[in-house]
Amino acid sequence: MTGLDLKPMLKPRSVAIIGASRDPDKVGHVILQNYINAGYSGKIYVVNNKADEIMGIKAYRNIRDIKAGIDLAVIAIPAEFVPDALEDCGKAGVKTTIVVSGGFAEIGKNDLQERLVQVARKYNMPTLGPNCLGVMDPRSRIDTLFLPTYKLSRPSVGGVSFVSQSGAVGSTILDLISSEGFGLSKFISYGNAAHIDEIDVLDYLMHDDETKVVIMYIEGIRRGREFLEAAKRISRVKPVIVLKGGKTAVGMAAARSHTAALAGDAQAYEAVFRQAGFIIADDISELLYYAKIMESEVPPAGNRVAIITNGGGAGVLATDAVGMSGKLKLAELSKKTIGSLAKIMPSLVNVRNPLDVAGDADEKRYGSALSLLMQDGGVDMFLVIALFQTPGADSKLAARLVDLKQKMEKPLVVVSIGAEYTKMHRIIMESGGVPVYDSPVDAVKSLAALYSYYTLRKARSKSNV
Amino acid sequence: MTGLDLKPMLKPRSVAIIGASRDPDKVGHVILQNYINAGYSGKIYVVNNKADEIMGIKAYRNIRDIKAGIDLAVIAIPAEFVPDALEDCGKAGVKTTIVVSGGFAEIGKNDLQERLVQVARKYNMPTLGPNCLGVMDPRSRIDTLFLPTYKLSRPSVGGVSFVSQSGAVGSTILDLISSEGFGLSKFISYGNAAHIDEIDVLDYLMHDDETKVVIMYIEGIRRGREFLEAAKRISRVKPVIVLKGGKTAVGMAAARSHTAALAGDAQAYEAVFRQAGFIIADDISELLYYAKIMESEVPPAGNRVAIITNGGGAGVLATDAVGMSGKLKLAELSKKTIGSLAKIMPSLVNVRNPLDVAGDADEKRYGSALSLLMQDGGVDMFLVIALFQTPGADSKLAARLVDLKQKMEKPLVVVSIGAEYTKMHRIIMESGGVPVYDSPVDAVKSLAALYSYYTLRKARSKSNV
């Protein structure tokens, strides 16, 4: 491990909240409340320089009064008081700190931020922020977010870690993850990256066994060369998906006034991400699509896709998307597969790829078609379109697809488009480990990302680059 | 009106269902049930050659036995019997028919389809299909879809008409529209386009006052020159958004076996759509995004966008999207606007465009900022990012945005990203006529489509092309 050790921050046995407040409108109140709500089982200490007790918990005037080992101090007080509070943390032997307060370099107060960094370095005390949302780890029930749970649904436990420079983008994506079919390992919002930066975070997550996939929102990086090295290291063992804010001249100017990031030249960034083997997302939605497939899918053996659909037009759109992907192609079914399919499909079904099993297809017809196609060595991955508006599609179909997926050693994604009835079936499939998309284009893009990532990783592991 | 008259099909005073059945698994049963459920107030007749009564309604053995004026006959019987049933309709003086049955040109039975066309022509009886879902008109409560309402939520009444060659794409999009912030005028699924084709439909919708916007899913057109003329005619008076299936060689082959469409050369189609002034969508989601903005927004005076956000990163992403759109640009705020904003915004707020009103912004801060920006002549449209995870954003903010939007003569779209709490607020805003998007990229694409459509339309009306 080359970077700063973040374990005491993400798996703390004790947490002190500096600036905890009994005023429900204050950040320090919401953070304390969220710790209590999340069921954090470690020791919680409360620091407030004006109170003796907050929400039933004894309050200390200064963290140095606590006289106990503290793994993490969360600091939520006005910027001007932060360096002194941090100094107190250092003197008290606190292992790590998170400064959620804003009012530093992002509004031009570089001196104040520099004082913060000096204290963090002096005590060798990994410090996250300032101007950040902090961290969340659903396993250790750490949650320093100062956003109430009724506004921001918390994700379930899973294998995706999310690293965000921006607090707002971070919180909206966390909220979206809560309704997606995958769970969260860690959330780390690092804001101005004054002390702990993206390199430390990547190095930590690379070695974190709970993290299978990393998604990142990033506005700028400072240590370019070291970043590329860290990025290459992690890409060799787990997929990293990145969304860059500040890709245009106007966007870069906006990023500068947001996280004080030097957003730099967009093409240079893209080159770095590509060299690193990162998967590049162009929108928030793409971050999530790619995370979903990367978390649940095995590496494909090749790029040949078989499409099964109960809606002709959706099959045409998916086929177009394969044709336009530039990476995938339609699998050519073997003569044996075609012969066997012809025997079991109704006469109206035209046996080809895409295979339109017709609007009245039920779980039996899907099941027998997929079982045959699974054995065709010319098929590397499956795109199954299951439109639940049709007469034959119901929860038995959803369950059958989960069942087949679990028996399969090839990637399989499902496309199901629609409102309430469809959403219910998406939940059945996603909780069974099947990634479900609501557009053929997004599903194909995700399969292409899966194929590209593993192809590159394999090539690199051979050439040892 | 040059094409076939579709009014008796969409506003029928009487409907006969040929092939109505008491077997709940039969298409004819579901169609009849849906008519009853939808509350259709005209006269319903039932034709079944084996029954005297179906679901409490007297059944006729043959449509010719009815001896009453019939505006629309819906035919749901096996393909081989369709031409004779159509002949009976002609003899009975039926005004229009819909053939939902499949088993014609799409599986190579061109002769059977040709017979159908001959009968339709002989009686000058506009006939939709075969191999189609039929039509829906929530105003006249016409609903020939043979998909149960619990599986496919029906949209509310509105100004968007949707024309689909494919039944499955049609039904999934209808289902999606039911949960979007806009309503439906007409749904027309025309399948094999044997008699009524897309040209007849466009000409009808052009003159239909209930239709403000048309969205189309199309796999192929046959009468190219006439199509272009019809497309140009309608584009001059209302926006048409088109999604083409069969854009690649593999997709075209798939389309051929789906709706018997000669999907033709993709670039040729794109050229036709562009010449026609159509808005081109690349995915199902884009069809809906564009429909939403086109239905609710006024033409913009120019392409200068002001962005207001309570989340810095989301503002950066929106700014990037504007920079990459190639069509829009960031508005330069006037000195007067900047001076006035500086007076009323908190000191942490950096007065610029994008305007980050900060994470604690409430409806008052948004309201005062927007009120000032509305008066700036250098701003043509607004992109308001309202992240409801933040402490200051609640239903008062949603209501305030609706209120300001209604006072405004410039386009305004909102971006709100998140799960349940956010969705609740989307509903408040969308039911107040504010288009809401869940990604900055999609919102910017939609504003760009709005600007491009009206710019082209204005240029054409001047040059009289």
C-alpha cells in the first residue's frame, strides 16, 4: 500500500462528530442523526464547544477532552475554525478526519486550505475534503452524509464503490443506486482533495476485497503521472468507470469554481483514462449502466451476441445497436442450433439471429430457445428482450431467466421496457443477479463496455504492460 | 386532405369486433374487455361465427347481420379468414377497418396480403394493418390494443400522437408515456402498412387539432417521394420526431423479417428525414425526451442558455453538455443582472453562468435568481437543476418553479436526479407543465432539438421552401 491508510475512516471503531448540533437545520445535527439511524455499532463521541449534551449524548467541549482512541473525527464547523479543530484532533491522536465544511480553495481561500493540509501532514493524519460529503460504508454502517435519509435513499450492501469529487453529483448518484439492481461497497466524496486525493482512494479500493467495481466522478487531477500509475494498477484487477466533469472550455471554467479543480485539457484526460484502461462514461446514466454489468457479469469469451426477443421492433433496435457499436457483432448460429430451434419453435417463428420468439412467447418458449443457444459455441453473450406487456410474459418468465442465468457461464443481459408491471419484473430479475436495461441501446453499450474492458485487460496481462 | 380519412377509425360512433371471444386468452376477448374497461360510449357490436352472446353482449354470426351503420370494424381472426371477413365488412358498408391479425407479408404470405388490399380498395374502406396493434384515442376512448391494462398502463389525455410500425415498440412506448409528464392524443400502430400507410397517417395528424407533436417509430417507407412531401407539410405546422429501426445492414435484415419493410439505405432515410425537417431520435428514450419538450415549450428566441443549480457538479455536467451540443451556448449575463444577483445572493455564491446557488438554496433563493434572469434579454432559455436531496429543496421549490414557468415566455426545463423523494417532486413539476429530465445531458439535447426545430421552421417559412 503506497497511499494513505483509509481503513480507520471506513471501518472506524469510534467516531467523534465535531460540530454536532441539536438544531435540526445544522449539518452537524443531520450527521449525528444519520449515524444513529444507520445503526453504527462503534462508539460515538460528540464535540460541541457550547453544549453539555446533544440528542441524549454527552458532549465534549474539545476533542482533546475525550481521552480515548478515536479512529475518525468528522468536522462540520465554519471553515475559519477548521485548522484549529484539526490541530486539536492531531494532539488527541485521532487517526483520520473528514472535513465536510466548505469555504476553502473553491471560493479562493487557498491559504486556509493550505493551513489545513499542513496540520494533516504534521500529524500524518489522513484528512478527507474539505468541501465534501464524506463517506458511506453500508457494511460498517458508517454514514457521514449530511443529507436526511428521507430525501436520499441509502443503497444496499454490494460490490460497487463510488468515488466522487462533487458532493451533489455524489448524492444524486447514491440516491439512484438505491433503486438499481446493485449494491454499494464504499462511497467516498473527496471534494477539494486537499490531503487525501483520488490516488490514495484508488490505491485503497484496489486492495479492498469488498470492492468489485469502482465508479468515479472526477473534475480534475493534480498528480498526473502518479494518477496514471495508480489507475493502471487498479484496472488490472478490477474495472473502473469514470465520468469526467469539465470536458469543454465552458465546463472547465465551471469546474474551477466548483471544486477548485484545474480541469485541464479534455483530450489529455481522455488519453490518460484510455491508457489506464478505464471505462469512460459520458453521462450519469452510463456510469450506472456500466457499473451494473461489471458487477454481475463474467468476462465474455468473444464479441458475438445472440438476441432473443418477444417484440420484433425492439429486436431490430437492438440489432442496429450491435451494428453501430463498432465492437460487437451478431452471432452466426450453427446449423445444429438452427435445426434444433426449427423443431421446437412455432411455425410463425423465423429461426435466425435476432430470434423473434413472437408476442405470445411464454417462459417455456424462452427457456427452450435459450437452453439451445447456450450450447452454441458461436455465441459469446446474450441480449434477451422480454417485453412484459405481451400476453405470455409474467413472473414465471422473470424467474426462468434468473434460473438460466445462474446456470450459464456467458454474460446475459435483459431489456425490459415499461411502467409499473414491468418494473416489478425488473426487480425479480435484478435481485436474481440479472442486469436489466430499459433500452436496447444501453444494453448493447454495456455489453460492449464489458467486452472491451476484459479484452484489454487480457491483452495487458499477456504483454505485462 | 389528400390521404385516406381516418376520422371514423379514431372517433367512431360504433365499433364491431370480429373475432370477439369469451376465451380470456384470445386477442378478441382482450380487445372487447378493453373497450368495456375504457368506457367507450359508442355502440359496440360483437361478431363471432360460433356464439350467440359474449360477455353479456349479443353476438352476430356475420357483420352483415348487424344492419346498422358501423364506423369501425376490428378484425382479430386467423389470417386465412381475413379477406372474406373484410369483404363482408365492405358489403355491410363499414367505413374503416383494423386488421390486428398477423400472418401476412411479414412471414412471406404476400398473396394473402394482396387480397386484403384489393378488398380494401374495392370498397374504398381505409384498412389499418395487418399485423398491427391498432389504435388508441383517450379522448374518444377508443382502444383496440389486445394487451391487458394491468400489463400496459394507458397514458392520460394530451397532445402527443404516436405512430408506430411495430406493435411491440408501440406498446412499450405507450406504457412509458403513461409515467411521463405528457399525455397522448392518438396512438396508431400500422404494422405491414398494406393499405393505410405512414403518409395517410401523417396527413391525418397534420389536420388534427388535438395533436401538437407527432412521434414515429418507422422501419421502412415505400412511397419515398410522397412521404417526403407529406413530411414537409406536417413539419411546417407541428414537430415530428422519428426513430428509425433498421439503420444498419444487420438491423435492416431484422426489419425485413419483422414488418416486411424494405428498410432501405440508412443514409438515404436520414437525408429524407432531415430534408423533411423531422427531429431524429437515436433511441426510445430520446423519442420521449423530445416529445416532452416539444409538447410543453414555446419556441426559443435564440440559443443562449442560463443554468441555475444547487449542485456544482451537476452544473459542470450541464455546462459540458451545452459546450458539446454544437447548437447551444452559455448565455452571457448582462452587467445589470450580475450586479443585481450579487446583491441578493449569499456571499459564498459565485455570480456567473452556470449559477451555483449552493446546496442550501431554498425556493426563495431560486425564485429571486430566476426572476432576475428572466428579465435578462441575453438569456433565451433556462436549464434549472434542482437536486431534491439537498436541505433547502422541497415541495415549495417544485411549486415555485411551476409558478415561475407559467409566468415566463422562454423555455425552461428542470433536471432532478434521484429516487422516490425526487420522483414525487418530478410529478409536481410535470403536472404543472414543466418538463423534467433525469440527466443534464438529456435536458440539453432536448433544448437543442427545440431550438433546431423552430430555427429551421422559421427559416423555411421565410424562404417558403
